[in-house]
Amino acid sequence: MHWRAAMSAALYGPGGFFVRPDAGPAGHFRTSAHAGPAFAGAVLRLVDAVDEALGRPDPLDLVDVGAGRGELLRALLALAPPALAARLRPVAVELAPPPTDLPAGIGWAATVPDAVTGVLLATEWLDNVPLDVARWAGGAARYVLVDPRTGAESTGPPVTGADAAWLDRWWPVRPGPGTAEIGRPRDEAWAAAVSAVRRGLALAVDYGHRRETRPADGSLTGFRGGRQVPPVPDGSCDLTAHVAIDAVAEAGGRPYTLIDQRTALRALGVDGARPPLALATTDPAGYVRALGAAAAAAELTDPGGLGSHWWLLHPVGIDAPPLTRGTMPA
């Protein structure tokens, strides 16, 4: 079976990893959206900037693609001031059924709404969009086939058509060892999501690479219960591969901004600085809270971890928020 078909069945088919009615992704791996309120607070400041640029419309759409169990939307609604919360129209886009404790104000859909005026978010969604894998064999780039039960791989037919064109441009396969991941389905998924935004901002946050830093043997792997495991497409684990973020950016159209999460979050007021030690004397409880917040912020901006994630922003009908200049209000 081709890897793309195997991934699709294992993640999103009947009984698939992401559609089972259990704890969801948060029960198996940690993302920025699960790292405490600092990430949600930063995203909310970005939402407010977009809201202002749009002239404070009513309603203001807030769409989270690959929303898990709605954790980020819940946090954003909890933090939003009443005047903004009253106008927000939050929608979680997920193939899994809605959780039983979903707040009444959050919509749930299997597909992206047709017309979004506001902000469309995709935090660690694209890495789970199924794709095919290719290697050089028999004088050509060939698809890699996989046994869904065991994960054993074998050589398939030559890569042709649109997949071959994508490899030639973004991840050339040459004679010798190595694996390439054909990111065309991610490009198409993101282009479709951006096209749903009539006015506002589409934001993808994910780990990835550019052409000059492609991993020599690919990045496809599995996660289960907080641990990395072999990528066996049997439905028992998450299957994920880093995103060819430069290809996705071009597919979404221009203009766009591509920066790392460390830069983006610092521009949005998240820096991970420790509170002054004097606070421990004047307000011990406040110091402990501030220390915890600093630790969470440090995790989010760690250049060796979450801080290296990419933020890809596509403004539609508005100017791009000035994240690279650090001028967003804290």
C-alpha cells in the first residue's frame, strides 16, 4: 500500500488514531496549544490585531483546523475580554466527533467553513496530512510501499505526474540512499484552507524544513503515549512528518510571512524572562505563579524545541501583523 493511503486509513479511517473517542492528541504528545495559557494569550493578541484591522466585525470568525478536542479554542474563549468574546464565532474543524464537554459556544465541523472573516488557525495540523514517500531505486525515484500491519517497506512503481514535478522542484531524489516525503497533499490542503479566508489571516504553526535543510532520510515517525515509536500505520499511533514549509508557503499564495515561533511569540509579548527575585520576598505566591509562567514561556520559545516551529501567516485583505518588528502590544 502507498504510504499516503496507509496514513489516511490509520489516522482518519474507521477506528483511526485521530477519530477514536479517547483523550485525543493531547493524550499522546505535547503541542504549543497544550503548553499553558501563554500560547493562547499570544494568539489572542494576534486575533485582536486582526480584529482591529478588519474594523471589529460582528461576527468575527475563529476557525481552528485540526483542533484536537478544542483545547486552543477553549483557552482563547476563556481569555477573551467580554466585548470580543461576544462577537467571536469559534469553529473547531476535526474528523473526530465533538467531545461531550465541548462548550456550547464552539461549533464543530468536519470541513473548513466556506467563507471566513477573521482568523483561521492550523497548529500542528499539516504534519498529519497524509503523504507519500519516495526513494531512488532501479534508476528512478520510486514510491515506497508499506505493510499496514507491520510497517515493513518495499519498493513501488516510479513516481510520475504531479508528484514527480513536486519532487523536482522541492525535494529532488537522486541516485543513492535517502528518503523524500512528497508534500504535495500538504500544499493542496493549505491552499484550500487559505482560499476559505475572505478577509483576515490564515496562520499555520508547525515543525518543518526548507529546501536547504531537508532531512536526508525523511522525518516520518510515530508517537504514542508521549513516546516516539516506529511509524507503523495500523491505527495504534500518531503518524507525522515534518512539513516542507517553503512549498506550503508558496502554495498558499503571496503575500506571506514565514518566521520561527520564538520570534513570533516574543513579538507577541512572550519572552520566558524570569520574574525579579525580589518578588519572592514581597509576594511569594505571586513569584511562584510568575516563575511557572516564565517556565511555560521558555518552553514555547526554546530554539531547540517548540521555539523552532514555523509560523506561516497569509493575510487576506489586510496588512500582515508586524511580528518581525516586535511591535505587537503585550
